[in-house]
Amino acid sequence: QVQLVESGGGLVQAGGSLRLSCVASRILFGNGAMGWYRQAPRKQRELVATIGSSGGTTYIDSVKGRFIISRDNAKNTVYLQMNSLKQEDTAVYYCNMVPTYAWTYWGQGTQVTVSS
């Protein structure tokens, strides 16, 4: 069964921190790259951070130095530690494999709202 369950979002003041978690079914998690995506209101979904099976990571410029992605292969779980949050980080955050396709299953995501 395909499953993606994101959690850990919430309302936080600018400058604060949140840690997101995502439990994925083995068929999705596998041994491939995983990533965190986000979609802000009226914007397209974007890939924020990725982590490969061996732990290599990539980040978009706007979150470099603030976000840290990690994974626990034994638990089929990927994490996103978000520090020094900014209002522009407000979005629904999703995890998924990398890359995704038109037919890729998406979970419900977790809402992150950063207030001023």
C-alpha cells in the first residue's frame, strides 16, 4: 500500500524552528532519493531539499544554511529541520521520492505558517 504521512507543521513566529517528519511506505522510500517539496498559495509546488540513499543532500538557495534534511532508512522516515524560519517559508510541505511524475501519489502534506 502506498503511504505518505507528513507531520510536524504548525504556526511559528519568524525566526523560529520546526521539525517535519514523513513516514513513507517501503515501496516509495526504497533506497532512492527522497525530498521535501512545498507549495505556497497561488504558487507551483517546488522541490526544497533532497537526500540520496547514501545521505548526500541538496537545497534550494533560499533555504541553504537554514534547513537540514535527513533520513532514517530503518524507519522509512525523512525529516526536515527548519530553522530561522521566514514568512516566505509559509506553505504546505510534502515529502516524496525524487523525481516525481504526473502519476506520482502525494500525501496530504503538513501546513507551515510563519508569522511576523
